[in-house]
Amino acid sequence: MSSQLITNIAQLVAVPPGPVSGDTFSHPPIIESAALLIENGTIAWLGKQQDAPTLTDAAETIDAKGGTVVPGLIDCHTHVVHAGSRENEFVQRIQGASYIEILEAGGGIKNSVRMLREATEDDLVAQARPRIERMMQWGVTTLEAKSGYGLSHEDELKTLRAIKRLNDDLSIEIVGTYLGAHTIPPEFDGKPDAYLDRMLDRDFLQTIVDEGLAEFADVFCERGAFNLDQARRFLETCKDAGLTPKIHSEQITRTGATKMAAQLGAISADHLEFVNDEDIAALQQSGTIPVVLPGCSFFLGSPPAPARRLIDAGLPVALATDLNPGSCTVEPLPLIMSMACTMLKMTPLEALVACTANAAAALGRADKIGAIAVGHRADVLILDMPNVNQWAYRVGVNGVARTIKN
Ligand code: NIG
Ligand code: FE
């Protein structure tokens, strides 16, 4: 048996298993002068250091040096596997063009599709690997990665296989999502339903499931992408094939997609900048996790989602980077936590819960990761800062002194 005892912890944030809402969301249990015991990669005990179990000879002691211990971060919404970059659009937007105007003129996501189709699976792995390694240095121990820049059978499979290889190669768990309905590729211009028929082909979806390439399916419901009926059809068919629905909803306009996805049993509804009371009520009646992405609002200069309203409605809000080449290039999840504090008026502790327990729930893994709880996987960060408030407050300073994965 292998065991490690982390001692000398100034603040242990014992985030409970997700989904976490209400008072616990704002005030997760904190143990001061704490210790944490890991056995065989699992959390075995936590409490006051003075009560720590006596160790066998085999145990290793890890000195947290008066730092903070929190669960490993979970980035539950990324497009980290993509080809090339789009800094020219960044400049166009500074000069007044909007995100949707660029997409509707054949740029945006469609530029990334052109670049990804020219890349090989090896190219995709080589480009994504350093991004993921940097994200890991900032404390991410699990991340979700979407396809959605291939938009053909061959190019979507190429992307999903690159995601699987990265999962196998790196010491981080990477969960794949089939985003076959990101936008309409040029060869199906004006024929969104014919495109969906193609991407919902039974054998093709079966290949994704059989090869274990994705657990989730996702659709961008928006002007320039798919309407409500098309989004519903895509998610229903994928769900029948064994892929759990997720959605990009109410990002730029209010479409009603959040309500549709919640009623369909989506595991998460992401973006939510333009949600209304009806959408919030639909989320309350479902188990759908609202995922808020303030990095997009920062990067696009657009209004952020009403996170405070969602939290005050008793919803287990999660946060993620949405790392992608068009609407947010922010890699560090702790920087998103700082944005959640300044832009969304979430407290640092709420931001932590949103990036751990609730992000785990958005990936269907809340019983295994995202918490400091006995029996949970030992994905743990030691911060060289005395509390979580300081972590979010020191914007852009990497507080991660040590990451323990499994
Ligand atoms: O989550 N909105 C749709 N998809 C991504 C952006 C994709 C891109 O611009 O490359 C998002 O914002
Ligand atoms: Fe996204």
C-alpha cells in the first residue's frame, strides 16, 4: 500500500462532492491547521493535524509549508484541440467587427475548420500538448475537450482520436465531446439539415461510441450555427446513440436552447450570457449544470452571464475557460476564477467550488473527483498561498506549488 500524509496545511478547503448549491456553495467547510491522508491514490482521511493518524513506515510525509490545499481543478469546457490561430480576427473585432459578423462572412469557426482539415492527427497532438501542459501547471487535473473544427466524418474522428491520444499520453484525464454541430461547413452551405443527416449517421456515431472517443455530444445553437429544432434533433439522436447532451446556449442571442436542453436531460448548458427567468426556472427543474464562461466575455468584450442570479436561484454553477482560438484564448483556470470574482461577483470560494465539485458534475464525475472527501480520487493541489481568497486576488500569479494527481 502506498500512503502520503500532507501536513502543515494552513487552510484545507474540504469542498464536498458536487453538485454543490446554496449555503455550502458560498461557504464550503474549511479546516485550519489541517492534514490530509492519501492511500492508494484515494483520500483516506482529513482533519485537524493534531488528530492525524499515526503513520506506518511506508508513508511519505508531504509538507504543505503553511499553504492551502484544494481539489485539483477541472476545466469542464474547452476546445483545446484545434489548429493554428486567429489573431487577425482579434484585431478585426478591436476595430469594430462582431464575432457573429465574422462567422457569417465565412471566417471565425470556419477559419479554424480550414486549418484543422489541413492538419494531421499528429499535428493536432503536437499543437495541443504544450497548451495542456501549461494548463496543468496552473492546477488543472481533469479537462474536457471538444471536437467541432472538423465537421466531416474524417476530420471529426481525427480530432477525437487526437484527444484520446493526449489523454493516454499525459498525466491528466481528458474527456472527449463530439461537437459535430458547431457550425455548417462550406460544402453544406445553406443546407444545415442535410449536414446534420450526415453527422448523425448511425454507423458514424457508433464508431465514436465503440472507440470510446467521446462521452458527450454538443451543439452551438445560435445565428450562424443551428436553430432550436436542429439543435434538438442533433442532441436527441446523439443521446439515443449513447452520447450525453451538452449545449452552447444563449451566448449571443436568447434562443431558448437552455430550456430545450434542460428538458432533454442535458448534463450541462454552457455560456448563458442571455438567459432569462424562464430559462433559470427550467434549469431549477432539471439536473442540468449551468456552466459560465467569463473568459469569453473578457475576450469578446461582451456582457457576462448573470452568475449571481443563477447562484442565488440555488443552481450549482460551474466555471470553465472555454479555451478556443476565436472567443477565448485564456488557458489558466485560476485566471478565470479571478474574472469570476471581478466580473461576475462570485467570491473566491464560490469560484473554487465552481471549478471543482460543480465542474465534476458537469462531466458526470462528481462521485469521483472535484472534492476533498474520503473515497474521492486524490487529485489535490498544494498552493503556496495561505488561503483561497489570496489565490484569486493575486491575478495571474501561479499559486500552485505542487499537484498530486491520483
Ligand atoms: O464556445 N460559440 C461557439 N464555440 C466557441 C467558439 C469557437 C470559436 O470561435 O472557435 C465558444 O465560444
Ligand atoms: Fe465553447
